[in-house]
Amino acid sequence: MLSKEKLARISELSKRAKSTGLTKAEANEQQSLRNEYIKTFRQSFKQQLHAVTVVDENGNDVTPDALKESKKNKNNRAH
């Protein structure tokens, strides 16, 4: 998760971009912060997905193979 300060800065730059525009340095900063936010979001989302197991009404594990493979690869990297 990004710090509150970085999230506030993203919001500030977004508001300024809509109202008065950004300098080149501010636009670069905004893009950098957005990239960092997206990277953090994706990592968090993958962690949430790796905690999921899909079970049908009969109690059978029907987790998609792609998710099972991703979990296996994650576990192999941790060792």
C-alpha cells in the first residue's frame, strides 16, 4: 500500500492537472507515482487471488488451472 502522503500527492497533482495544468517535472512525478500505485495494486491483488480456492456445491476444488499454477510458482519462489 502506498503511503498516505503519496496518495495525497497523486490527488493533488490530478486536481492541478485539471485546473491549471502541470509542469513537465510535475507530469513526470505524476506518472511515476501512478506507476508505483499500479505496481502496488497488482501485487496486492495477486496476493488476494492466491488466497482464493474455488469450491463447487459438491465440495470439489474447481480452482482454475491458471490460478493453481500461479500459486505453485509463487510457493516455489518463496523457497
